[in-house]
Amino acid sequence: MPGNGGQSFELPKTRRRPDLFSTQESRDDAQREKVQDIPLDLIDDFPDHPFHVREDEAMAAMVESIKAVGIQTPVIARPKEDGRFELVSGHRRKFAAVLAGLDVLPVIVREMTRDEAIIAMVDANLQREAVLPSEKAFSYKMKLEALSRQGQRTDLTSSPLETKLRSDAKIAQDTGESRAQVQRFIRLTVLIPALLQMVDDGKIAFRPAVELSFLQENEQAALLDAMQAQEATPSLAQALKMKQFSQDGKLTPEVILSVMMEEKPNQREKITFSSNTFKSYFKPGTPVQKMEQTIIKALELYRKHERNRDAPGL
């Protein structure tokens, strides 16, 4: 440097500050998430993943697409302490990649806490076109618990009930469901697997299933036996009746069978007739209501006649 006896002076390399000479663009680029190719055998599925990966026609189409053009949308994973990675979003893409014979997967590696990962996983998978009741049930429960834990950490003055209510409202806002509906779905997680599968298969309606979730596990097992014996599923009225018996401590296998043997309104046979069937018995232009009244009176007379005929001593 001039002014030092004509000799130049160079700042020692150990004292240089390279970051002072870097551009904002390069610093932003260093922080920007990048896509990495990571071996499939280093990527673990998300623990207790509530969404099913089905090997159906849609999966077959995805496999063919991957074979043709590769995976266009990277999956998201978070790093684990053992050097492996935990998949957060992209379980169907990973499964399809295996079927397509790939060895690596394009991954965006993102630092996330366990609760942040749960919320991201649930939100990503709920975007699917078809989500089963059981998938909604367990994913809503996981997200509710994660949101509740976050609330407890960030707002220590709130009561557990207030935290839970805020979490319910958050899920309702994110999904478009009402808070009550979110809680109904979460209730399904209490059903025994066989009954929950029947809900997924459409054999048990949603609202009766919610009420049946209040039954004890042994009561649900007894109900399953009764359903198989009667080859029928409970209506909402029957489910509510069994729930009340359970809360009163009176729901025995015999009571369950008795309730299941009750005739349901939609099982009663209906007889319908066209007005044309009876027009020949009435004057032209007779109102339909007048025909119905006359037919009912005729049937009453017929029933009276049959009773008198069957009476003893006549």
C-alpha cells in the first residue's frame, strides 16, 4: 500500500472477511432450497403416515409417466440425525419411483421440527382428490395434537381447552370443514379397525359410525358379531340407542343383538300403485284423494269382515 516507504501491505488471509465482498444475490442463493438427488434407500417413510398409498390405475399411470419423463415435482424430506432422511411430502411419488426402477429421488431437504413436519405432511396430502374417512380421521388427529403442542409452547398463559379450541378452528379453516365435523372425523379413530374399514368401504354411514365410536372396544366387537349375524348395519337411530345403553352400562351382547334385530324404516316393504289401476272402479274425473279415501274405507271393511269370520263361534 502507498505511504509505507513505497512497500505494499497485504491483509493476511486469515483475517480476511470474504462475506464482505459477496453479493446479496450470492448470499440469497446460499440460503435458497435446492433440489438434491438422494438414494431411495436413504429416504424413510413418515412415521404413522395416515394416508394410504394404493397400487391402482392412477399409480400405474404415474409409473408410466416417471418412466417417460422422470419425476417433475421433487419430494420434500427433512434430515435425520443418523444421516438419513424422513419423507414429508411425496409418498406416492416415492412408491412410483420404486416401481419404475429408479435408484434416486429428487428431494428438497428442509429443516423442520417434528410438529412442523406433521402439519406440512397433513396439509400436502389433504389436497388429494379422494381422501378416505379413516385418512381424514387420523390426519386431523395428528395435526390437532401438533397444533396443540405448538400452542402450549408459544402461549403458556392459555388453558389446554383454549389451545384445543384454537387448534380445532385452525383445522376447520384450513380444510373448509366445520369444527364439529373435524371433531366427528377424529372420533372415528376410536373405532376398532374392522368397523373403521367398513366406514371406508361405505358399508357403515358416517354419522352412525361417529356415534358407534362412543362404544367400548368390547362392545364394538360384540356389535361386529351382531352385524355379521344379521347381515345388516346400524342406522343412526340404532347407533344412538346403543350409545345410550353403553353410557348407562347396560349394553350387553344380547341388547346389541336385540337393537340390531329392530326393523329399520328403510327396510320396510312399500307397496305402490298407479292411479290408473283403480280408475276403472270410479266415475271419470274422480279426484285421486277421493279414490284414496274410498280405497282405505274398503280395506277397513275388508279387515272387519275377516276378523268377524275368524271369531270363535261364528
